Amino acid sequence: MKYNKNKNIQITFTIRENLYFRFKTLCKAEKKMPATVLKEFIKNYVEEKEIDNNGNDDYSSY
């Protein structure tokens, strides 16, 4: 396996057109690049899931 020094990844997905235009508007309003906004969305999502999962770690009743 070849080591890739560049840590960037490429993600391809399909979204509805109206959602895309809302996303573009958000990026322009915050004056941020789309990749930065997506990275923040993902980071926030992961943090919220970790908080949710920490409260539900009691599997002893199963």
C-alpha cells in the first residue's frame, strides 16, 4: 500500500437542487469555502453523536 502524504479526501454525493442552493447561500453568507462548511457540519455531527452515545453506554441490561 502506498503512503499518501496528502490527507485530503474526495466525497461525491447527490442532493436535491433546492438544498444545494440553500447550501450555496449559507456558504456565501458565512464567507466560507464549501469544503470548510461541510467539514464543520461533519465535526459537529460526530461530536453530537459522541455526546448522545456517552449517555447510552449502559448495555448491562441486555
